[in-house]
Amino acid sequence: HLYFRGFAMSDTNHSLPAGGQPAPADRTERTTRGGGGLFSTEDWWAVWIGLFVIVIAWALFASGGSIKWLAVAPVKWASVGAAGTDLVRHLPNYAALFVLFAVLFSVSLAGLKQNVTHFLPAFLVLFVVSVLIFELGAWTSASKYNLEPPLVALALGLVISNVFRLPEWFSAGLRVEFYIKVGIVLLGATLPFTLLVWAGPVAVGQATIVSLITFFVIFFVGKAFGLDRRFAAVLGVGGAVCGVSAAIAIAGAVRAKREQASVAITLVILWAIVMIFVLPFASRSLGLPTGVAGAWIGTSEFADAAGIAAAQAYGDFAKSAGGAIAGAPDAALQAFTLMKVVGRDIWIGIWAFLLAIVATTRWESEDSNVKSRADAREIWARFPKFVIGFVIASALVTWIASHYSLADYRKVVTPEFTGPITALRTWAFIFCFLSIGLTTRLRSLAATGLKPFLVFTAGVVVNIATGYVLSAHVFASYWNSLGQ
């Protein structure tokens, strides 16, 4: 299959969610017709890559070791000289990390019968740029200017792709969907089910309320505006859960069109960036305690990286406010993590499973005016398999976490086991966001019209209002006690 042919033509109207890869709908159709197997799709390879890394990390952790040396990440720096020294000192680590990613991705692409020789040089360039972006994110003033690595990657990619014409060979390394799927599987290792117990019913309940309300508001407003149900579903879950990854997962589950996935991703990122500035400012104006503000940010942000930046910014403000803001500074980030990373992100798999069933058993039969019974094989073919990897990873870490208290989990498991996996997940997300920017043509997305923007914005308004009421009033006592 010619995944990358012609993608460099910015005048076309076929903006893809991945660097020239087929849209989720196209990929699902081929899998359904061909039957497929455990090594026949990108979804399955993402599962195997993620689980391979997690199992190796677990084996080393169980024997008293760690993958920290390989899962390198820049240390905080205050001067360019310090950044350069750190970069030179860890060059062997970065080289080993590149080899690891290059081998894993190359084996996968070879298994998918794709040209690895085109991928490797493009991925090398992508990796080098990602290292520089990650290094910038380690600047001590990065949080002050919201220079989170994934967002910097996105912005840089957008500037480059919309100002310059990239060589066609480079598109072979811009595997948006592949990178995000691997990242989602690794995300499962940082979200053990035990966290739901540690988080408490309040955090889980609030996340559930927000996820349901936001989805149905966007979905029904989308239908009222005449949008296709599949498009409305992708927009709805993109706003209700974890924007980019959720949009990709649901697009595959309901067979949305390629441009619909791209539009959803763009709207999610647009509003995520806006909320970085709006939510901390609004929280500061209202004088919200740090825990309440963090919970509000967690229910109203659309991307983990953007939300972390906003929550961290408010925590830093509280730290420098000299007691003017109630609550521990760290409570803002803790509350955000419980709401967004634990509570809302876990809904990715739930929505993907439910909407795959609905699309298969109802929407398609209604579209064809032919009543049909549910076909379990079709539902299985449609289901995004990388979600299975997410659940398996979460179950494995749940078993490991069951042997520790929350305090010991943070003290022992996080730095030696889940922390390095989180660093690898961040690398995958940087690859993804940089690839999104480098493959996004703003002119093409503008052709979709104003309706999707208005539909998603309706969800944004409801999301912010619901999140504020739940965080600052209904469950305020819980969030105020966080971190005490």
C-alpha cells in the first residue's frame, strides 16, 4: 500500500491524521476484508511494542534494576551551557534510545510489508529534533512560558509544514497514529486500576459525570448542526476524554473519514492551548484553592500535556503568592492527575468499545436501510486493538501495585519502574505531536467549515461550567483536603 505517496502536496484536500498513513476508516476496511492476525495491523504491533517494553522494565525492576539509563530524559537546566553539558554527557543514552525505537518500529513496519529504508532516515531527523524539543522543555523557566515538549513539538511542526515544503521522503517517518498508539499502551502502565481506589469515589465519579455530559452535549449538538454521527462521535469523545489519542481511537472504532479525525485533533489542540492560559487566569481571579483549581483544570482541559502545564503554572503561582492562595502548591497537579490522567483517560477504552458496537449494530444498518444482527467478528475487527494493550499494561501494573501502599508505590515503584516508562511515553507523544504538526495543512482543515468548531465549542462551554460547579461547590471539601 502506498501510504505516503503524494502527501507532500499541500494543495490537496486530503489532510491525514498520520503522516500519509491511511485513515482509520481505510485501515479498518482492509483488516475486516483480509481477516488479519496478531501481527497484521499497526494496532497489534503497537500492543507488542508497548508490552515488550513494559515486560522488560518489570523484569529488571523485579531483579533490583531499572531501565532508567535507557529511558533518558533531560535534567533541569538554567543556562544554555548547562543544557549543552547535559546533552553531551547523555549522548550514549540518546544513541541507545534511538536504536531501541528504530529497531522496534522497523521490525513492526517490516512485518507490515512497508519500506523500512525510507522510514529510518526520516525517523532519525524526527528523533534529533525531538531531543532538542525535550531539552527545551527541561528549561527551568519552561513552565512559566508553557513550553511543554509535546506542545512545542506541535507548534514547531505547524510552522514548518505551513511555511516550507517538506521533501516527500521525510513523510515516511511521520507515523502519527503508530506513535500515539504505542504511547497509549505505555500510558496503561502508569494507570494501575489501584489508582482508582486510591483516588477515591469522588474523583472517579466527577470524571465520569464530566465525560458523559461533555460527550452527549457535543454529539447531539453536532447532530442538530447536521454533522455525520461518526464525526459527532469523534468530536464528542475528543472533548470528553483525552483529545488526540481519543479522537484517533474513536475514528477507527466508528470508521470516521480521514479529514474528520484531522479536524477533531486540530480542535482539541486549539482549545487545549487556549485553556492553558484561560483556566489558571480564571482560577487566580476567583481565588480558588490549589486542589479545587487542579480538579477544575482536570475536568476542563483536553490534553494531558496542556493540562499539566496549566496545573503546574497555578501551583507555581500559589507557591510564590505567599499564602494568598489556599492549599498546598502540589495539590493542583495532584488533583489534575486524579481527574484527567486517572479519571477521564480511562474512558478511552470504554468509549471505543461502546461506540464500535453502536456503529456496527445500528448506524451502518440504518445508513443502508437494511436491518442486520450484530456481527461479533465485525465488532472485533473494528475494535482498536491497542486499547487491549492499554488494559493489559494497566492490569500488570495493578498486580505489581497491589503489593505496595500508595506511599510506597510513589517512593519505590514510580522512580524505578513506572517513571522510566512515563519518560518513554513522553518520547512517543513528542514524536506524535511533532508528526501531527508536520502533516497538518491549515488551509485544508479550514475547508471543513465553521460547524465543527461551533459544535466542539459548545462542549467546551458546558465542560468548563460543569467542571467548575463540581470542583468548586459539589465536591469542594474533597479537593480542599487534597495534599493535607
